[in-house]
Amino acid sequence: MEFQLAWRNIWRNPRRTLVIMCAVIIGVWSMIFLGAVMQGMAVDMVNNSIATLTGNVQIHHKNYQSDPVVENSITGIGSLASTLNQHLPPGAKWASRVRVNVIAQNARHTNGVTLVGIEPLKEAEISFIGQALIDGRYLEPGDRHGIIVGEALLEQYETKLGHKLILTSQDTDQEMVSRAFRIVGTFRAQMQETEKQFVFVSLGAAQKMLKLNDRVSEVSIVLADHRNSAKVSENLKKILSGTSFEVKTWKELLPVLMAYLQIFNGFVFVWYLVVFVAMGSGIVNTMLMAIFERMREFGLVKALGMKSSRIVKEVLIESFLLLLIGTLVGNLLGILCILAFSQNGIDLTVFAAGAEYIGISRVVYPALRAGDLIIANVVVFVLGLLISLYPALKAAKFTPVEALGHT
Amino acid sequence: MDFKMAWRNIWRNPRRTLITVSTIAFSCLLLVFIMSFQFGGYETMINTSVKIHSGHLQLQAKDFKEKRNIRMVVEDPQILGKMLDEISGVKSYTYRSEGFSIISSDQRSFAGSVIGIDPEKEAEVSNLKSIIRQGSYLSSDDFNQALVGEHLANKLKVGLGDEIVILGQGRDGSIAAGVVTVQGIFNSGLDEFDRSTVHIRRADFEEIFTMGGAVHKVVITVKALGEVSRIKEMIAKATENMVWKRSLVVLDWKELMPGLSQSIQMDLAGAVIFYLILILVVAFSILNTFLMAIFERTKEFGVLMALGVTPGRLTRLLLIESMSITIIGIAVGICVGSLLSWFFQVHGIDISGSSELLTEYGISGRVYTRLSLLSALSGPGVMLIITFAAALYPALKVRSLTPVKALSHG
């Protein structure tokens, strides 16, 4: 009954109702769609960082993080491997790496790069390098002279496939060692910086060059579900306590990224509130208008014995219906827009260097998070009903005499 | 007359007017403040980054920026210096040379850049002198002394007074080698810079890398950020006249730090979308107030029309009403927003809570909002246009009324 009454009431002035609904629809649409774009950027940042040789959980020598040199590498990879195989949850993949800063040189250029020694087959499953090859061939296990470099580095060094690159670094005896590698493949990464920074050789070749024997710099683990990172890391910490290993999750490895994500989330929430204030005042004004028009009516029903609380309820149901239709359509439009962009993404190529500066890819895909969707709708509904209390109480306060005397 | 009538009409329902005015005022305030904050943040970022190393403008050999080849030099920098002395708006300039080297202590070796500086002039251009955390800055009569980035010093395991060895390639292709003593350790807040650079006197650099009097960069700072493009053009013109300087290029901070400049553009583009949506929501929210003006007062308009008021005058009356409301709101919003921005322009906003992130982006500690005509007026200006469009609909609608129909309106 009440719903029917409210429904008829809001359509007594369809133009007014449609205008205020438009405000709600645009507001909700922008919350959902722009929220998803922001979230897409955040997800992209995280994925880029995880795929760029971070992984979900990493194990290092306990001094490696503060002093990443070859001396601080992991020994006893064999027993660690059996521990990992035994304790990691199903679906988890891991690979070990040597990672060290070296000087890369050819006839024309010299620069500092990061040498990554990888187990080619296992690495392909856990980081970007598996799908990033654009030319030449991938490394083979135990590849003795092959090296894979980024496209941007190839240009920087004015060299090409098949040419040599000389790497120089300090080995475990503090001696400078140099070794020539032949470029067998080039990769393309989301970011030019990655292409310039990392060069890949096989684990064996890196260990031999640096006299590491079977030692490695890090073990990187990728889980089937990255939300389990903290749990897995806690578990490994317990098992590996008392050893020289240190276990870290990606959140601990990338504090700057985490701080950025927090700012992102804060910004989205502030945005929700600002949009809400703009549309909330519209809702209050519209509802006020609607009740003042119907003053006589309210006076009459009151004179006939309707309770104030019922009038409050009646007005609240009206704004509830307004909000309901507005948010439904807004959600629908928002989701449609997200779907429209989910195929090809939003192209930021114009801002390529800027996108790289803040760590996102050139194409961003909006990502809808259930939490954001719920928060946006709850903000609109709860606050919307809350401010509608003002006109509702106003309507309930009309006394029959005053209201009926009003023309 | 029309104004008086419009003014009285507005206040026939003070509550409604106040709610509408405050919606507009609040949105304008927000726009002014957020934009000032944004511009302030950009300026802080730019000035901090510029001061750490790049300067506002640089003169370099063509392609040096991409290839960093030690043979791509600026010959006879003093001639360029004389030219710069004559350009107004140039605050200071200095010469720098830089070479890629292997930098070693007795335990460790790392790759990095050795930068040759003129200590006194360098201090006018960059903040290197003020970021020395241990030891002291270079003076021009020190011999073979070096300033080392904090992270690099840690990696090399060296402290003040320790020796480091520089090994690289000289300009003539010969092996460049030298031993320098750590005199100071600096921390700029930019990890990459602190991890990979060593500064020595340019005279020492000259000797180690056999530069023959040439340098790699002339680094220039200007008095006001807004003047960069004008000065850049002047320098470009001046160097063009020197026929033998054809291989030189002038680069501004946007070209020196394309990531910074483009991320600012991207941020700005994103923000504009947010602002437009906000303004649109506001416009729809207040459209109802304007619409009401005709539906509530249909009878009244009928009377006015019967008395001979032309539809054109009615439209004008209604537009004056809605625009007065809008303009009051906008004026209040601009005033309060500007005051707020001005307050934080003087006092700054403490954002050290998220400092780790911000140092990565070259901001440290405090951000000052930057109130400008652009930040104070562009948001409210767009708001004015869009609300005017919203007010136009009811104001034109009224023209289709006829006195008879209007007077019989319930």
C-alpha cells in the first residue's frame, strides 16, 4: 500500500523526478566507473610489480635486502626446495634466481644493469619474461652463453641479435670478473625502464660467472591466489625460523606501492563523498519542494488521524524509490561502461612516459571490485535516506490547522 | 526594476535559495581548493626535482641525453656562459661533466656516474650543498675530493676520509682512472640519484677523463617557472647565430624529465574529468530549483502576461533570478576557497605521514597550495556556464505559456 502510494506520488511531477534521478544516475555512474578505472590502475601497478620479478612471496638471505651483493646469497637450495615442495599450498609455483648488479658493455656503450640468472622453464611460469619474448629464442636450461635483453636496451646499445654483450661484476672472492654473452633474444615489457634494467641469463651461467656454486640470491614464489600471501609467508617463517633465511611478502617488498594504493583508496572514498554532497543537496531540495506542494494533503491525512511516524515513513519511501531507481540505472550504466572498456582498455599511450613514471601500463583496464560497488551504493543509500529525514520530519510537523489553512 | 523583482522573488523561499546557494558555493570552494592544491603540488614536485639535479634548462650536445656518450661534448662553455649572462630571467647557471665509471672501494665495486662540478656555481643551481648529511661540501681548492650518495656509500662500505677508485673511459678513448677521497655524503631523497652518483670538482674530472676544456651540460635555473619557455627560445636563438654551435640543443625540464611532465599532464587530464562530472551532478541537482520557478508560479506569470509583460522580459526575469543565485554561490565559493588556499599557501599542508612515497616522487614534508587566477576561476567559470545552460531550459519554457492557459492552471 505505502509503496504504491509513494510510487504514485513521485510520478505526480515526472519532470522533477527525472531531473533529480539524472543527478543520482550520473553521480552513481561516476562513482562506479571512475572507481573501477582507478582500481584498474591500482591492480595494474600491483600486477606489474609482481610480474617484474617480485612474486607473491620471496625468500632471501637475511642480509640481502639491506645489502644485495653476492656474498649474501642462499646456500642449501636443495633442502629449501624440498621444504617448499612439501609446505606450499597446491597451485603455488616457485623458482630461484641469481640477481646482481653488473656493468654491461659493448664496443660503443657501457652502463649499469641488473643481471638475473634464471631457471628458464620454472621462471617462465612465474614472471613476465615467459610471455615477453618478441625476437630470437628463449633461454634453454643451462644455456652457457645466451643472454636475453630488453628491446629498449638493444636500442640504447645500438646492437642486435647475435652480437656480444660483456658483463662485469664482482664475484664471491671480491674479484672483478668479466664474461661475454651472446644476445639470443629480446623481450618487451610493460615499461621501458624494465627493458633497460634487466638482462637474463641461465642460472647456471650466472652461478659459474660469479663463482656461486649452487647458491642463489632469492627464491620467488607465486601463489594461485595472491590473497594467501600473508598466510603462506607466516607459515614459511615458522618453518624456516632459526635459519639464515628471510621470508617477505610482496607487500613488505614494495612499501612505496602499498602507500600509493592507500592514497588511491582514500581518494576514491573522498570522491564518493564529494559527489554525494552535490547530489544530496539536490535530493533535499527536491523532496522539500515536493512536500511543501502537498502541505494541504499532509494536513488532511493528519486531521483524519494518520500518525506522524507514518508520514515520515511515507516520505522516506518516496526518496528510497528515487534513490533505488537512480542507483539501479547508475550501476547498470557504470557496469556497461566497464564492460565496454574491458575488451580494449583505456589507451594512455599519449601519456606513455607519465604512465611509466607512476608505474602503470600504457593500456589500463577498469577493474570492478565488489567492495567498491557496495561502498558506493551504501554511501548513496544510507546518506541519501539520512538527509531525506529532514524533509520527512518537516512534513510530519505540519499541524492540520496550519496545513489546511495554507493555500 | 527587473533586478529588484528578481531579488525579491529569490527570497520568497529563503530555505530553498540557501540550500541551492550553499550547494554551488560548496562545489566551487572544493574546485578552487583542490585545483590550488594540485597546482601547488605540481610546482613543489617540479621545483624539487629541478633543484636536485636537472635545472630548468640545459644546453647539451645533440643526442647526449639519449646516448650519454662521453665524446658528445659542449666545447668552450665559457662562450655560452657569456651569452647567458646577457639573458634576463636567467637566475644562475653552471657547467657539468659526467662520465660512466666503475666506482670501487677496497671491498666492493659498482657502476655509477661520476659528475664534475664547479662547487660555488653548483651551489647556486642545485641543492647539493644543502643535502650533505656527513662531512662537508667541496671547495674549489680541494684536490681529488668527492661527494658520494648515501646509498652508494653504504653499498661501497665507505665513510668520510676513505678512498674510492674511479675507472672509466676518457673522452679520447683512453682509460680514465683516479683515486679520490670521500669528503661528504649526501642524501637527496631520490634513491636512484643517491645510489649511483659521485661528485668531484670539475678540475679533477678534467684531468681524469681528459676533457680538454669541454663539458657535457650547461645547467640553467630561471627566476620564475613560467618564464622557462621564453628563455628557452632566447637561448635557442642566440646559439643558432653561433654557426659552429649547430650541434647544441636546449632542453627544458619537461624534456629532461619527460616522466614527471607527462605524469602531471595525465593527473591533470584525470582531474578535469572528475571536475566535469562533479559540476554536472551539481547542475542536475539545482536544475530542479530553477524548474520550480515556473511550475510554482504559473498563475503569477499568467497575470504578468495579461498585464502586458512580454515573454522576452519574463525570460530575462527568470534568468536574472537563477543567475543571481548561481553568482552568489560562486562568489561565496571563490572567496572561501581562495581564503582557504591562501592560508595553506602561507602555512603549507603537512603530509609527512606518507613521506616514504612522496620522497620517491620528489616531494618532501610540506605541500603549499598555489592560488592562481587559473585555479580560482576555471572551475567556477565552467560551473557558471553549465548552470546557465541549466537555467536556460525553464527560462525559455516560460515563453510557451499563454495568459489564458496559465491563469486556469490549478
